[in-house]
Amino acid sequence: QVQGRSAAEAVQLAQDAFTKEQNLAKAWPPLRAFLEVAPEKTNEVVAELKAGKVTEDGLNPFFIALGNARTPEARDALLGLMRDDKAPPPVRARAMVGLVDRAAVGVELAREFSATSQALEGNPTGSRRFVATESLLALSTMAGLHEDVEVRGVALEALSLHLAPGADARSQGTALKALANLGDATLLERARPFTVAAQE
């Protein structure tokens, strides 16, 4: 199904499959297979996205395929999209989601998420706040998925910054959601002062 296809054809195939059947589970695997069979064409696949060739319906299968393609090229493509300040914020957020469960990422990515999330403090623009929020959530998800002491430490440090008494209220709300992603019931005490204050 992917043999001999161009990058544009592979992307279009995923989009058409989802539009026709509305079955996400069937739409993305062929594109992932293409990315794994022809990793040298990964940049061409991403170019289709940047050129506006991926429709709103096509974004889900596109990013699930890219996130599930276990190649260095796919990982680097996701990192490039995440770091692209000119990319639409939702695209950057989807790239983050595609990175968090990969084995070939570690504490460096966690630190990058943490640094981006620090924009929550102060008075960021709407788009900058969105990216910072998604970075904090991605960091906490990553820490919950990987048994990595360093990654967990970075996540807890970032959350502590946003759960400080003088932190921005919206940032505190995001941090509470992120805390749940860690999946550790022993951390509930950290959340208690803020949930009690909200109830009052």
C-alpha cells in the first residue's frame, strides 16, 4: 500500500482514508509504514504539512503516524515542529504529544519542556501561554510514562514553580492538571492547599 508512493500521495492516502470512513485506527498506519519504509522522505511529508496540504481532518492521522514512526527522522521532524516559533501553536502542541512516549528522548527534552513552560509566569500572549501550558502538560505526561528519576525531578521542579503561593492563578490550574499526569497519589498533598482555596 505504501510501496513506490510519493510523500504527497502517502499523506493524501491517510487523509482520504479518514475522510471516507471516519476510522482513525485505519487511517494512520499506512502513513506510519511509509515513514518507516522511506525515512529519507520524512522531510517531504512534513513539507506537505507546512504547505497547508494537510486538512483539519487530516491532522490527527498525520501526527499519530509521525509520532508512532520509530525512526530518528520522525523524532527530529517532531522536534523541529515543536521548536518552530512560526508554526501554529496547535501544531507545536501535537508535536509535543508525539514525542513524550518515545524511548529516544530523555532529560534534555524534559528540560526543554520546562524552559518553555516558564513563560506561564508574567503576562504571556495567548499563543505563547498556550504553548507554555502544553509544554508543562507534556512534561508531566512524559514524567508519568518514563521511569526516569531525572525527568521526574525536572517535572517536579517545574510544577513547584507554578504551585508557589504567588504564582499566576491560571498557571496554578495548569500545574494541578499536570500533577495528575504524574500518577503518584503521594503528591496529592501538594495540591491540597490550592484545591481548598478554590473551594473557599
